[in-house]
Amino acid sequence: MNHQQTVWKALADPTRRAIIRTLKAGSKTAGDIADEFPMTRASLSHHFNVLKAADLVRTERRGQHIVYSLNTSVLDDVAAIMMDLLAPNDHDKE
């Protein structure tokens, strides 16, 4: 699977999109994010791993905590693709 497919697969899941929305406000620890989602830590860890594999989030270890933040450059690329798909083109004018 290429990187773009990995990104779209990650974004296809509503829980992962919710995690991304949560991180829009700023970096959070794994525990802080887990407190916002009614699921096991193992399930949440799976979602984190998919997001990391797609390079949509970055992690940083701070002591005993793992802090997650958005990788805005990948999200900017996704937004550009979406804008291009939704933009009118010459065929729409005919």
C-alpha cells in the first residue's frame, strides 16, 4: 500500500478523524486523548498506530508520557487534494 492509500485508510475511520479533531486544539498525551474516548487502551493504541503509519500524527516521549500532535504538512496535502477534487474544471464549464 502506498503512502497516499495509507492516509486515506486512516482517515476513513470516524474514531481516527475524531482523534485528529481532538488534536487540532494542540498536543495531548495518550492518556488525555484516551479520557475522551469510550474504548479500551488497546483499541485506542491501534488507532494511534494507524495514524502514525499514515504520518498524520507525530509522537514525542516526555518522561513517562507519549505526547501526540498533528503532522500538519500531511494534513495540508490532504486538504489540497480535496480542494483539487472539488474545484470546478474546464469540463464543468461545457
